[in-house]
Amino acid sequence: MSKVPGERGAASAHAASAERAAPSVRGADVGRRIGVGLMYGLWKPRVLGAWRVPAAGPVILAVNHSHNVDGPMVMGVAPRPTHFLIKKEAFVGPLGPFLRGIGQLQVDRSTVDRTAITDALAVLREGGVLGIFPEGTRGDGDFASLRAGLAYFAVRSGAPIVPVAVLGSTERDGRLIRHLPPLRSRVDVVFGDPFEAGDSSGRRTRKALDEATVRIQERLTAHLENARRLTGR
């Protein structure tokens, strides 16, 4: 996930988004269909609370990240086509054109990636679904360290955030590839209640984004704890 731009950069990114077309929803829908087949073929997804995702309008899915399969899993089981911000390192060889073809967004995490920001804002402006790993990279998946990018997109667009907990087996038996749940193991995907990140003041200052990040972290952490109780993980 990209770093947050300064106010001048944010303004230019927002202005550019008004002219740039959103990534293909049709492509994201194709990606969803592919994801459904792969995820149910390789694992045993159990999806809880998908009805909580708003049926229309812009929304941000904030997903914890502990397995390489988290993005494709949510892409496949989410009730709407989703455009994920994915690190540029994944866009290598033939995988690059494929990811772009299914509506996914390339982001350079080492800098303020204005192209990624513009593309993400365009998705939300067109009433689409943006998928974000707010921790920025794969880790323990506990939402313990959030980057401010999620708050920026939520406050800038006004889109509600839906927390998503992906909980896979931590057992190593049957695991053929590191950072993937064992094949044919159960993977729980729990969608939470949507919430607004802003404080209704309309402020978009650095302080406002920092305060929004704190509120978001509290909500995401609470959702993850509830998801673990619900699933026995």
C-alpha cells in the first residue's frame, strides 16, 4: 500500500482522478470468477457476513494479511468485484498483464505512488470496491501496524470501510508452499460491519488522517478479535 501524499500531492491526485478512467469492473468480475474456482478448488472457504458489504456504491475492504492467498481469497468470495492495491513486485512477467486485465492496481510501496492513488480514487469515484491490506505487507495479520493510506482513501472518498478477517490454518501438515494454508484446509473469511473513518468534520489534514487511522485500527482490531471468537481461530 502506498504512502500518504502531502496536501498538495493529494490535491493533484484528486484532480487527476477526475479525468482518469477507473480500472475495468468487467475485468475485476472476471478475476472474481477465476478466484472462486481456484479458492474452492484448492481450499475450503467458509464465508461469514458477506451480506454486510453494501450492495452498491463505493466501499473499501480492509483485509488482514498473513498468507499469500488472502487477496485472491477475498477477490473470489467477496459479493462484488474488487480492485486490490497490489505491490508492484507481483507484476512481473506474464502475471503483470494478467493482474491488470482483471482490474487489479499496481502500487509502489517505497514512495508516494500517484498513479496508484489516482487509480484507487477512480475506483471509488465510480462506485466500485477497493481492496486494501492496511498493514502494507504480509505479516502476523493482526492489524497491529497500520499505514495511513487506508485513512486517506476513506476520508478523501467518503467511502465506508468493511473490515475483513482472513483466518487460515497455521498447521504445517499438508503445506506445500510457504505462506499458504495447507491445501484443502478450511479458510474462514469474515466480513464486518461497514463504518465511516472520518469524524464528520470534513477535515483532510494530516492530524485528521492520524486520528482516523487510530479509529480505524480500533475497529479493525475489534473485528479481528470477534472473528477469532466466532470461528474458533
